Amino acid sequence: MVQIASKDPQFSTLVTAIKEAGLVGTLKGDGPFTVFAPTNDAFAELPDGALDELLKDKDKLRAVLTYHVVPGNIMSTDIKGKTTDVETVEGSTIAVDATNGV
């Protein structure tokens, strides 16, 4: 995942955060994983100073990043037209809403 994201400049902040959180090995580990990967634009929407604070707090950073990772493969064709609850690596359950085809 990190190798793929590293090749796309719109994920440079995510790659930096993954490295800072020490999650590179985790994401290279036993998978598969589905990653809801925030772009640099998504990180830019955070309030001023929030990203810097996250990068300083490794535990909180790990929690935020693993909230965006789901064990297993979730293919868009599997969820198209419905809302599906999935459990994240962080331990939360999130609703993935693909009812409008997006």
C-alpha cells in the first residue's frame, strides 16, 4: 500500500503520516486490506495545526490512520447500491454508503 501511494503525489501527506506512525510494516503484513486513503486535499481540510499535532502524537496518529483501514478486500462492486457496515483495524464500525453509486 505504501509503495503504491508513494508513486502518487496526491498521497504524499498520507505516506509521511504512515511512516511517522510506524505503520509501514503493519500495512506490508498479512492482508489483504482496504484503505480509504485520504489525499493531500483531505488533510488540508483539517483545522490549522491539527496535522502537526497528530504527527507529534504517535498513538493518536495510529488511531486515525488505522480508522481508515479495513481488513479484507472491499470491492466497489460488492457494495454498489447499498450501505455496508465494516469494522476498521482501529476497532470502530463505519458505514460505507454507496447507495448513489459513488
